[in-house]
Amino acid sequence: MPRTEISAHFDAARWGRLHPGSAVQSACWIDIMLSRLPGKPLMVLHEDDDGATLGFVGAVVTEPGAYEAYNPWTILRADPEVFPAAHAGGPVAPQLGGAAQDMLPSVVLSAPGYLGDPVGPAGRRPDAVRDCLSAVLDHARDAGLATVCVLYSTPEGAAVLDPVTTALGGACFDLTSRSVLEIGWADWDDYHSGPRNRRRAEILRQLRRLAEAGGEVVREDPRPRFDEVVAARCCLLRHYGQPADEDSERRRLHALIEAFGDDLVLYSVVREGRLLAHALFVAQDRVLQNIYAGTTEEGRATPYAHLAATYYAPLMYVTGKEFDRIDYGVGHETTKRLRGCLVVPLRGHLLPVGGR
């Protein structure tokens, strides 16, 4: 008999037994970063008839002003648009209306890191995923919630979630994209000496400008620069109008260092020993996963400091012997495409609860 368990507590040990394949769905990552989701956490575990399991994590989002990227109302109804792709086909689920209370509160299922694919051996079974989400809908209905929303599914995840969502009376929609840089060079010398094109020439020009401004591109251990990394991260968040809680950022960075150790890599631009910009990555298997970036006020005034730390430093230090690709996550698609990234479309799935 299929069984679904829904808990307000994230159990890292049980989640780890699902054997997630992505760094941003790993137990240690979620344990550290789940507080980035704008609501009370939720873990869903489902066991199929034969004992195969699957799971989702997420949060119950209640506030209209909750962080826009995990808020189905702002994604689908707010003006200005958060993700234009979500509006390209007209209103999604127009029967719900446009008011915040038509979509919120909502069970939002996605790992912090913009990945909503079901995790686990049964995660590719449409019947199991349907049974699981049906149980989540029942839970949401009993709690007086408006919707269930799975965000940021990859093409592989959407192949299961699209028909399941339709069968459950929901709506599927294009959402945004994830950018991945395939590593086709042996090392920086190989990249630097490869066939010339506009992209390579422009990167080299920008690095020369940065050097003329006194900027140096380095790969570092984040621990000695702990305070500077946190300060630059908070500075960047404030620049984009997002909450910047220094104490929370310190706790997260400390936890990331404890969890990932030497697999946590910092690419930086420095000038006379001062950190101008950084990009923090974690290495898992043969994928380098971008976690976040930070830029100081001085760094923002320095030509190409942010681009060099985030995109050009990995070109200089990452080799094809170590990694197959770099995952840059969502957003800023044009910037990432210009740096050679491939674009992976991501989907969203909205399930009205009904019967509230």
C-alpha cells in the first residue's frame, strides 16, 4: 500500500537514503540552506507498493511579500514580471484569479537552489509521483491552503511532473532556465590558446582591463576570508533589494564549510589584499556547483570584477581532468549565455487545492 509522510521537520538521514544526484538536493545542502525558503519547511517522503521511495522538500509560503523566486503568486501574477517565460502563454490557471489569496498560502516544493525534481528511485514513476502529490493536496486542503506548486523542474523531471499535474487538474508552465557550462578545455593554457572567437577575445580584453585597474584573479580557501565573504555577500543582496541578514549568512557559510570542507572553493578578485568580488562553489562528483556570489562597493566600481570572479576565474583554474561542467543555476540567462553557457529550460507546476 503506497504511503506518504509529510513533516515540518527536515530529517537529513532519511533524506540521504534517497541518494540525491545533485549538490543542491543533497541532505547536507538542504539541512544548511532550507531556511532560505520563505516559509515553514516541509519534507515529503513517499513509499511505493514495492518499497521504492521518492521525496520533495519545500516550504509553506504564506506572505504575498515573500521572496519572489519561491512565491507562486509573484511568479504568476505580480507586475513587474519575475520570469517573463511564465507569462508568455497567457495567464496560468486563470480560474484562480489574480489576488494573492487566490494562490496563497501555498505548499511550494523546491530545493533551495532552484531544483524541484522528485528525488529517489521512485521519482521517475508517474504513478508514484501522482500518489505522492495527491497526498500533498489532501494535506494542503486539510490545512486550508490554496495551492501546491512544484517549481524548477528540469526536462527530466518535467517528463514525469507534466502528465501528473494534468491528471491532478493542475497547470504546467515554462518558468526560467538553468545555465550550465560544459568544460571542453584541458586547462587555462588550452582555453587561452584555443581557436579565437569573439567570446574568447572579449574575455581576454576584460581581464586586461581588470588587471590594469589592479585586480587579481585568484582561487582561495574561503576560511581565511570568512568575514569578507559574508560582507560582500550582504552588500550584493542589499544592492538587489533583497534581505541581508549578516548573522544568518555567517551561520550558513560556517555550516557550508563544516559540511563540504575542501570541496568548497572560493574564486575571488582582490586588490592589494582586499576582496572585491567572489563566487563560492562546491565540488560534487564531476560538477562544480555555483552557490552564490558577493561584490563589495569597491568591487562594483572596478571594471569586470564580478564577471571575473564568477565566470573567468573558473575558466582559469578548472580543468577537464577534474570536472565535466559548471552549474551556474538560474537567472541572468543572457549574461551566462554570452560566457558560453548552455541553457536548460525549467518548468513550474501549479495544483489548485479546491474545497477550501
